[in-house]
Amino acid sequence: MNKNVKILVVEDDNEINQLLCEVIAGSGYVPQPVYSGTEALLYLEKEQEWSMILLDLMIPGLSGEELLQQLGPERRLPVIIISAKGEQQTKVSALRMGADDYITKPFDVEEVAARIDIHLGRYRRVAAPDPIRQLTYKDIRLDVDAKKVTVNGTDVILTAREFAVLELLMTHPKKIYTKPNLFEAVWGEAYLGDDNTLTVHMSNLRKKLAQANPEAEYIETIWGMGYRLKG
């Protein structure tokens, strides 16, 4: 059971509440039954770690619509309405108020389980922060998105081509790149045998890395083959 996924089941009919809790538990999640909108609000205020709400509209205390409004647009969890109200206008109104889905009673338990999984997956993807794409080698730190390089704690200013060469080498530090490999990957053009462009850029890149840390060697030439990071 995934104890990190806790789902609040807001349904005043005991049998339906129990059935929904069984569906949730059968999917490996943790259900919490509550029987009124007021009780649900207390649970939400007391604990922040809810992953989803299954919400009936016709419940005592706060109605489902009122609870949905209380949650507000900034909430970070999906809400699935499960209600006997099947009118189109009611569905549209609930969705406009922020519900993520609307299931009409009587429901199919497999459909409910599938929709729970779908919405949990969507919210995980949306809520997850973008990973910081950072490459490291020895004391080089290369931030792919910010296009920033530091060596030995010092910022190193590279041209776009120099950065692309270094990024390529650091992505596969044990790989030997031939001159045609490097040129075609970085310049995006066919390599016609002119070494000068690549040689100048590689020389400048080496100088800038050496200025930041004269004690280290980062790029080695494999004679007759190409370049790679020095182990």
C-alpha cells in the first residue's frame, strides 16, 4: 500500500462511502471516510498531505459545491465529484468551480479506480518541479538550462560553441569524440575536413578551464582518434 497517497472520501451514504474506500484500498492507496462537508473541511485544515478528494455534492453541513469553493483555485490536489445529480448544468457548474472530473451515480468501480489513477498521475506530473539539469566532472559544474559553467568555484564565461562542446563531452565523459562527431553535433553541419574551426574552439575552451584551475587537466587529445575528458 502506498501510504503517501491519502484520499479523502466525502460521502454521507455509509454503504457508498465504504465501497469507495474499498476501491481506493484495492488500488493501494489510503482512504479516509468522512460524512459531511464540515467534517471534510476540518480534515483538510488539520492535515495538508491529502492527494485527492472524492466528493459527493449532496452532503450535510457544507454542501459539495460550498466545499469546492472553500478549497479555492490554488489547491494542489484533484477533486473528483461522485454524485447522483446527473443534470448537464450541474456537471458544467461543478467543473467550472474547479472539479477535475464528474462521475454520476450509480458508478462502475473499475471506472472510478481508473479515473483516480489518471488524475493522480496528472497531478504528480504537474506538481513535480523540473529537475535542475546539471552536469559535473571533477570541479566543473555545468548548468544546462542556465548556460552557466563554474570551475573550482569560479564562473567561466564560454561562447555558445564552447559551451556546447563542453556539454557534449560531459554528457558522456568516457566517450572519445572524433572531430567529425564533435563538429557535426555542435555546428549541425557536415564535417568537410577543415580542422581549424574546431581546433580554435577546443584551444580556447582548454585555456579558459586552465585559467580557472591551472592544477587540473580536463580535456585530452587521443591521437588519431579525437577528444574526451581526461580521467
